[in-house]
Amino acid sequence: MAEAFVEERQLLKTLRWYDGFVICLANPGFLLGSLGWSVVDMGGWGAMMIWGITAAIVFPVTVIYSELAAMFPNKSGGVSIYANEGWRKYTTLIGPVATFGYWIGWSVVLSFLGLFTGYIVQAAWFPHEPYGTYAFGGAKIDNGYFSTGSVHIGLQHLIAIGLIVAVWAFNILGTRIAVSFNYLAGALLMIPLFCFTLLPFLNGDFHSSNLTYKLNDPHLAWGGLQLALVWIWIMIWSTAPEAAATFAPEYKDTIRDTRKALLSSAAFILVINTLVPVALTGGVGAKKVEAFDYIGALNSLVGKGATNFFVVVICASFILSMNTATADGSRALYGISKDGLTIKELGRLNRFNVPGYAMTLDMTINILFVLFVGNLFGILVASNIGYVLANMFAIGAFILLRKDRPDWPRPIKLPSYWVPIAGVLFAAFALFSIVGIGWFQIAGGGAVYGGTKEKIIGFCVLAISLVLFLFRRIVQDKERPHWREEVPTMPDEAPAPRGHAAAASPGVGRSDQEDGLSGSAGGVGDARAGEGFSARRPRRAR
């Protein structure tokens, strides 16, 4: 019988665990992006306590993800893939919702930190140019260069757009280039992190009188617990190092590198998120932190002779975070498209073996955010609705996979007591979501995080994910959608046929054939899980 070969691009295995750690150096940038409002609401002591508690909660979640990543070493997408694998036996709707929720949580980093960087650069070097709309609250500073109707565009917006395009270019040319930039930016990041964590104690600038605790304010609902829970919900976005798991198929030693990257990143974030709020606020005072005046803070701690250098290192840390956001979010879309849960176009790799279509979608949406959205703090919490839910579903997937696939190979298998721990974490994330979504408008002094409109935006993103899921199944795959799927109990086991669709089941049958449940390239049953992928692997067709 004649045979043809169809070339299929694969993600390249070029990374080691320390590359994953460097990728997660994005998180301190996320901390700085929200620190000011947390100090406004809770004071320095309160911010330190809640940032630290959030990082401590996320640490065991990261441990759980290490087992899940090892179960599916060749699946790209991280948290969203785990959620889909665990829940698809019960409903196929969790996968697309978790994916778009996780993706949008990372995607808005581009516009949020792009504008933050633009504002810092303009204030330091081009203060007399038009500012337009102030993105952190939506107030009009001046008329800008022009208006899009909802936003007055100033220099800060143009800088943000330029950075978004630049980060897209870093990533579109391949993983190695993007990670190399992260090494450079990560090295620069160590300078402000040293100044914000240790220097105030070493040079005598730290004064406990600069720190307050506001969560005991008698006017706060639930004795301050409501505000604390809202902030934990917001901070999860800034704290979780799960991005390291998204790159699992690209590590040279998938099992060991993924585990080391996750745990080292989680430990680093726990230390930084606990130290920065108390050291920085105690060293320079609450007013500078509340104003997000990090350049002024560095000038106070070190002296004003190096202001321009401080602008560079702070901006580099934010661009590092933007770089990671592009790489991580695009792989979530790529992975779930390969599993047949969103449009096919997002499941394609470009000639540099990265998800170029998904990265371009990221870039386009964030440029639109910059041009047409006046308050990016509001968009940030709107995106957090889906992001926290995605993590909740992934934690639940750990429990379901232990029950439904007990014999599935687990190169990293946690002791059985981690199942009830996961149950407690699942309930905690559900509580954070209920309180956070219900009352996030009280954060930031009740002035910057929006309200009903932002909640509608957040749930609309999740609704769009379901529309694209149905489009993929009905229009692109020409199948009748089904709401549950039979799943294999072992990697090399094909699930039972589902009626007329057995040859190309809309869920497991098709996806698992593509992803390797019968031993083909790129799937969970790939016998060569620990071997390197070539840039292209031939797929035999008859």
C-alpha cells in the first residue's frame, strides 16, 4: 500500500529547569503591579501578611501541579490541560473555560505592564509630552495626541504598544530567544529586588513606624475578613508560578526539570512576596509605595545619582513579565487546540516551532486594550475571574484523576494524604472566587477595580470560549458536540468507541489519536517521553 508522510511541527525540547525558574521571575513584576493598592487597603503589615499567606497557599498547589505535569509530559498548556484531562469524563465544558480563563489572566499582563512601563518612561524622560488617559484608574490627564473615543492616547500608550509588539517579536522567533532575554532582564531584576528586600535593613532606612495594619478597622465588613479574602483572590494572579509547568514538553528532562522549576519558583516567590511589602514600605514609607513610585523609592534608598539606571532596571523587570505572559498564555491556547477544544488555527506552530497564531492573537487583543480601555486595573480583575477558576478546576482534576485513573503512570506520585489536601485547596479556591468575584470592587479604596461592567467582561470571555468550542466541534470538525467523554485508564489504551464517531471521536478518539494514546507523536502515551523531539516529526498516513 502506498504511504505518504505528513510533516508535523513539534515543540522543541531545549529548556532546563533553571530556564523555567527564569521564566517565573515574571512574578515579582506582578507583585509590584498590585502592591501599592494592597498597602492602601491593608497597610504595610497587612499587605505583608496577606501577600505571604497567598504565596504559602499557592506553594502546595505547585506541588500538586508537579504530579500532573509528569502525568502528561508531552502536553503543552499546563493548568488548562490538567483541568480538561480531569473533568472531561464528567463535562467537556471545563476544558475551554479553564483555557480561556487561564489565558486571559496572562494575556492582560501585556497591556497592564506595558502601560505601567510607558508611564514610568514618560514621567522620567519625557514629562512634557502628552499623557492622555491615566490607565490606572481611567482619569483624563490631558487630551493626548488623539482620542479613540474612550481613551485619550498619549506617549505612555504609544510606548506600551511598541513594547507589546517587541515582546511578540522576541517570542515569535523561538523559545530560546525569549528565554535569553529573560536571563538578561532577570539579572537586572536582582538589583531592585535587593534594594526592596534587604537594603532597607542594611542601611538603616527601615522604620517600623512606617508600617500600619488596617485590617482591624472596625468599619470593615466581616471584621476585615472580606477585604482579606478579596485581596487573596487578586493576589493569586500575581503569586502562582504554574507557568513553569506550561513548558513541560520543552524541558530536556521533562520530569525532573518540570518539578525543579516549579518548586524553586514557588520557594522564591514565597520569600519575595513576604519580604518586599514589609521591607519596601518600612524603608521608604507608605506614600511612595501607594503611589507606585518605585523610581522614587530607589532614589530614596540608594541616592539620586542613578535614576536613569533605576528606570531601566524597573522597566526591564516589567518587560520580563510581559515576555513570560506571551510565552505562557499562547501555549495554553495551543495545547487546548491540539486537544480539540478551540479553533484549529490556535493549534499551529510557526516555522520557529512556537505557537505563532496564539501569540499574534495576544498581541492584537492587548493593543486593542491599550487603545480602547480606560481602566486596566478593572480589566485585570475581570481576567482574574477565569484565572482563579482555571486553577480551581486543575486542583479538582488532581482528585478526579486519582479516582478515575489510579493506574496511570505517575513518575512523580505524591503520598495519598495529598488528596484531602487538594480537597481543602479546591474548597479554598472556590471560597476565594465567590468572595473575590462578589466584592472585588471594594479593593483599591473602592476606586480603581471597577464593578458590574468588569464582571460582565470576565464572564463574557468565558462564554466566548464555549462559542469557539462549539464552532470547533460543529463547523471545523463537522461533528455533533457531546458533553462527556470516555477516557482511557492507561496511556496506551484506546477508549471505547462512541457510536458513529468512533473513527474520529470528537474528544478522546480524535484527540488521543493525534496526541499519542496509541503511541503516535506528541501525546501522553509517547514511549519516548524523555527523549528529545526533532523540529519536525513525520506522521504516516495511508
